[in-house]
Amino acid sequence: MKYTSNELLEIFENHLAQIETPSDPERLYTPFIYSMSNGGKRLRPTLLLAAYNIFDDDIAKALPAATAVEVFHNFTLLHDDIMDNAAVRRGRPSVYAKWGTNVAILSGDAMLIAAYKLLRRSPTEMLPQIMDIFNDMALRVCEGQQYDMDFETRAKISVVDYMHMIELKTSVLLSGAATIGAVLGGASEDDCRKIGKFAVELGLAFQLQDDLLDSYGDEKQLGKRIGGDIIEGKKTFLMMQAMSRADEPTRDILRYTYKDDTLSDGEKVARVKAVYDRLDIPRITEQNISTRFERALTILDTLSVGKEAVGNMRDFATSLIGRTK
């Protein structure tokens, strides 16, 4: 049976709800449970299950690995929030804000260990290959986070540098999840490689869309204030593109507006977006999203199983890039 992404999500949520987590010591495991119960898109486990389902219908075999990937992802968020001094995660106080730095570090560490324990429930004969993929994925995510932190203090960052960073921070985890799913499903080495490349391109399109929505999305649909990246002075794809196209006086506007205490947040957002609009940055970003997304679909259609078998994965990818929040 081939499942839609919504059906896979429901299967995953049901599985997750049945996993028992220790309750003691409370300050170790309560933040763990709090983090995992905070929803999110469940993009990575759904992608893993969808990749598996292209090649095999017995979804139960892939659930431990899907859970491991989601636990790992949430572990990275706990530590990211410490590094970013972030008080809010998915509309609620972050673990860091609610319990403090030490608890967030240790609970995050426990989540990482739990992810490996879950991964070991995968079929024994596939475990060495899956572990290699998972470990490579995990290390590269750390590399991406370090690049992201380095960028905070670097005066000049190219669009190429930014794309490499988001590939490591965002796409590598998606690619690892999809590849693990394909391996568990019995895909050929060539199909596994293609699934991984598909997820990289999809992840890049997804992140560029996220950058665009932060400045040009609908506030009601997003459930958050528009322009957060501008207010925080984050180096996004839009900012990098604008910096590469602006003259020096305009670059100064982009560099320093977020630091100007004489401006309200709304004025800061309006000033930077005026530069983006003048430099045609929204259209350039949309064009890049479309290029990456079409490339992803083209790769997907070259799998040995044929176009019909990848229909649900194609629909899932389309729903991600067609999203408004």
C-alpha cells in the first residue's frame, strides 16, 4: 500500500505517542518530552517514511529510524536555542528559557543518545550502512551550525557561502533521512543516491522559501510577526542577494538598519524591504526556489521504480514548496 504524506504523518504520530520515556530524573526527561510533544512539521520522519514507501509497503520497519531522525532533529534545536539565546521555539518557551542552560544541554545530550538507541532497532543487516549515513549526516549538521555562527561575525559572505551553509544545516538532514528510508526499503545504490540528491534540492528550495516567507509571508497564516530575520539582522538568502547587487550606500542600509535604535521594528522592516523590492530580490528568490524544486522533481522521476511509484513523494514535495507557512 502506498501512503499519502498525511497518512504517514498520522502513522508516525501514533507510533511516537506509544514510546515510553523515563520520568526520573524529572529535570532530564521532562524537557525531552516537552520538546518532542511540541509538534513541528515532522518533515524529516515523514520524508524518511515516504522514501521507504516508494520501495516497500511495510512501514513498521522504518518507524524506529524515522523516530531516531526526529529525536536527533529536536536535539539539535535544544542546543541551537542555547547558542542563539532563543527564548521561544514553535510558539512556546524554549527548553533553554524554561529550564536553563545546563538542563537544556544535558537533556539534549540524552536525546542524542536516545536517537542512537532507536536507530539500533532497525534491521540488523542494514544497520552498518544506516549508521554510516546517520553519522555522516549528524557531523555535517554540526559543520553547518558552526558556519552559521561564523557568519555572524564575518563582514562579507557570498551567496555561494550561504547556500553551502544551508545545505549543511537543512538539506543534509533531509537527505540523510530520505536516504535511510530508501536503504531500509531495499532500494538500489543508484536509487539511494538519487533520493539523497532529490532531498538536498528540496531542502534548499524549502529553506529559500522560508527566508522569503519571513519577509513577505502572510502574518496571520505564519502565526508570527513578519520581518523577524530583518529585525535580528540575520544573513538570509534575500540579504546575501541584496548585498551582492547593491551599491555601497545601499549596503550600509542593509548592514546597519537593524542596529538603528531610532527606528521601530516596523520601520526597520519597511526600510530593508524597500531595498529588496528595488533590487528585485523577491523575484530572484522565487526563481531560485523554482529552479531547485524543479531539479528535485526531475531527479525523483529518474528513479528505477517509475513515475507512478513516486507520485505520493511528488505530492509531498509540492505541498512543502506550495506552503504559505
